[in-house]
Amino acid sequence: MKKAYFFPIGAALLWITIKYFSWLLGIFTFGSTGPYVLGNMFLLTVCIALGLYYMKNKEVNPGNFLMDIKKGVSCGMIYTLLVSGFIYLFYEKIHPEYNQYQLQQSIELLKKPENIQKIRVKNEELKSKSNKEILGMLQKQDELIYSANFTFVISLLGLTLYSIFNSIFIALIFRRILFRGR
């Protein structure tokens, strides 16, 4: 295994440790996930940059731009798989109450008649349905959205796209600034 792949493994383990211990300490119970998302994005960017920098320093023949992107994405995907797997385990086994809490909050919002009326106005297909039918449809949709499987898929897709775009930008910056003379 390449030594550069220890950066994404270490960054993923750092994020997993932060998320898990903040849950153990009661910092993350039912609040915002914003700081964890930002930390996740920061660590993914750092592991791509460090991994690509390490691989570029070790290479004998300077590769082309696409090879640099591939190297960055390979580091990013290791991080993405580890973190997304933990996210699934966290919301499925460790803290499933969070998804139930989100679902309950959504149901409480839907029970207000003015909110259902706003939904009915925005969607032509729902104008002929009763409030109970609309509530049932939206509850099924929310159960899907607030499941650990859906969270896993969304995090996997989001982190994959983020790692691809980051790899492109970081490879471009490295080629234009750091490794210009090669």
C-alpha cells in the first residue's frame, strides 16, 4: 500500500473519532450537523492535498494532469468510503434516535394546517387530495429521507463529487504553482 494512502485513513479516523466522542460526551445529540459537515469537508480537502503532494514528490516522471486528478481521487475515495461507512453505522446502530427525532420534527411541521396548505398550493397534483392523504404521502417520503440508508447514499455521493472537484482544483494548483518547474 502506498504511504500516501495513510493520509486519508488517518483523516477519516480523526473525523470518526471526533464524531463518536462528541456523541459520547453529549455534544452531538439532536443538534445541528453543520460543524461536522464542515470538518468532514476540511479533512477531505487536507487528505487529498497531502496525498497528492506526497505522490507528486515521490514520482520520477511527471505525469499528466489526468494522472494527478486520479491520484487525488484515489486518496479522496479512501476517505469517502471510510467516513460514509461510519455515517451509516452511526445513524443505523449507534444513534438511530437522531433519525427518529428528525422524522418527528418533520411530522410536527406537517400537522400544522397552514404548512399542508402551502404544500398543496405548490403542487398541482395534491389539490384534490385530503389533508390526511397528503400527510400520509409526506410521512412515507420523510421516512425514506431520514433513514440511515439514504444518509449513507447521500454522503457517499456528496463526498465522491466533492473529492473529484477538489482533486481537479488541487491538481491544477499544484501544477501551476508548486510543481511548475517539472
